[in-house]
Amino acid sequence: MEKKTSTDCTPNDIKIVETVSEELANSENIDTVANFLKIISDPTRLKIIMILENHEVSVNDIAVLMNMTKSAVSHQLKVLKNAGYIKDRRSGKNKYYSLFDEHIMVIIHSAYDHVNHC
């Protein structure tokens, strides 16, 4: 039975198409990686991550640094925390945020190196 597709193309090299199709089918983390890149591609969230690279910072201080409202910053922090990229610690009435895992910075620094190299 012929496989139905939504393309109007016929493969030039069916072996390549079959091989790559198998490779893509075995790449179960593609959606997870795409979601990761989507989350950090937002300039506001990227700036927050950069702020947290070497510092544990309160939401108020992040709001001042970013010239944003506390509410807007809190929303972005929630996205980052729900994704598992940052963590928080309560001290009195304040919450302080830091990176959950430093590996995220390896990717960001690689991206900066790539952009500066081009």
C-alpha cells in the first residue's frame, strides 16, 4: 500500500528519504528541544536567564534591571520555572531566583559565539 503524504513531490533519492525518515522517527526529543529553544528565544526570558547566570536575584531587582513591571517579570519567571530552567528561594517576603542548571548557559554562550563569529 502506498503511503499517503501531503507533499506534491516525488523523492529524487528514495534511499535518502527512507534513511532520514527513520532517523527522524527515532529522534523522540525533537519536540522537547524545539520547546526549549522556543522558550529561550523570547528576548525577555533570554535577558532574565542572562541576569541569573551569576546571580541570585529578586523579582523586584529583575523588574528594575529590565525596566518592566513586577507582574510582567513574574509571568516570565513562571514560564521559566515551569519549564525547569530556574528555581526560587523565599527569604522573608521576597523570592529570589537563580538558574536551576548551568547547562543552559553552555547553549546560550554557544549561540553568542556563533552570532559573533558570523
